[in-house]
Amino acid sequence: MIRPQLPLNALRAFEAAARHLNFTRAALELCVSQAALSHQIRSLEDRLQVSLFHRLPRGVALTDEGAALYPVLTESFDRIAIALDRHTGGGFREVLTVGVVGTFATGWLLPRLADFEAAHPDIELRVQTHNNRIDLAGEGLDFAIRFGDGDWQGQDCAPILDAPFAPACAPAVARRLRALADLARVPLLRSYRNDEWPRWLQAAGVSGVEARGPVFDSSLTLASAAATGNGVALLPLRMFEQELAEGRLVQPFAQSLSLGQYWLTRLRSRPEREPMRRFRVWLEAEGTRV
């Protein structure tokens, strides 16, 4: 098959201009004059016989044709960059991109990453953190590690480990909590999952206590708020062993409750490549260690 010669300079000029929506900033990025960049884009428009930009008094806007071309080019350039990165240093490395809920990343995964890299030097792991809400397809991820019940439509889900929730707070706050009923006297810090405190209070046999504290979007911010004395947080304590060991957080009551597990998930429509399989096997093995 004979492929037409691609106008790579013109395509790169268009991609930069579409990303900035400004010819001057795009020209600065590419280290060319604005006139040269405009000429490249004009030549591409002439070749395609369509207008890619609306020229406005201030800046530019993509036409429908430009808006359709831009994501195709962005994905293509990204894939080229990844392919080149695999060969950096003279050896081939597989790239594995994993989205990880922030609590799990800092409390469990990061301390173990050196072991994975030592055992699999040919895999380049790229970690992106999230707050448990993630789009595997939209973000181009091989895997996502998230917390929940393992029921995500269209995805294969493998359990990694359980991390029961229990109250945690600063030592000064803990000294005010002599009995479970004392929880009514302090703010109960909440996550966006509003059933956590009610379920824990019911399991602990506590009545007459309502969670009315501020709401946070992750366990990391919850833990920080608790450590600075803002109230009591309900946390997966296995993810905060360092804070507990250092005394920044204490567990005032022993009652714990499983509210879900951490899972490794991937799209069923995306085949499991060999580096994905090796990461999954390593992660599952690490999760069984005490």
C-alpha cells in the first residue's frame, strides 16, 4: 500500500494552534515565526480544501472540520511519543498506565513500587491519581484501582485487599472521647459516600448520634482534617499506618467495619496485554501479604 506523504510540519502547527487557540503562543512553542506557522496551516487547509479555523479579531476558533481533526492528531502524537519513550536508553520498555485512587496510591502502592520496578525493569509504570471517580476509556488507562463493591459495568474487576473503616482523630480530640456516645460532641467528618457513618454507628450500637460535619472528596483530605483536630474521620486505617505509627492520628474506638474493597479494574473490551497480566499478578500477590 502506497501512503501519501504526510505534511507533518503542517499537522504539528495545526495541533499546537488548536491546543492554544492562539497562533502566537503556538508559534512560540514550536520556535517558529507566527507568519511561518500561519503559512503551514494555510497550506494544510488548501490541501484538505476546508477551513480549520475561524479567524477572529482576538484569537481563533476551530471550525467543525478542525474540531474533528484535532483529537485524532492529539491521540496520534501521544501514541508516537509513547512508542519513542519505549526505546529511550537503547532498550524497549512497555508502558503501563494505571489510574489509582489517591488514598491507595499514597498509603499502599507507592511504598511498594520500587519492588515492582526491580522485578519488571522492562515495564514503565505511569500512575495517575483520582478520587474514585474515573473514566477508563476516556482517560486511556490500562487499569484503574478504585474502592467499592466490584460492580462496575463493562469491566473485569479483581479484588486486591480489604481495608476496614474505623474512627481516627488527633490525640487531643481522642482525649475527649471516653465513650461512644461522646461522638455526639465532636464533628464527624464525612466523605461523599453519605452512608458510611450511619453504617458504622449502627454496627457499633450507637444511637442518637448524627454525622453533621463537613464533607470531603477523598480519604486523604479527611485524614488531614482529622489530624489537625477538626473532628473524627472514618478512615480505611490500613491506608494510614504511617500516620498512626507517628501519632498524628489515633484510633479512639476499636470497632471497625468493612465498607468495600480495593479493586483492580479494566475494560472488558480491552485485551489484557502481557505487561498488564504481570502487574495484576504482582498486585494480587502483594495484596495477600500481611
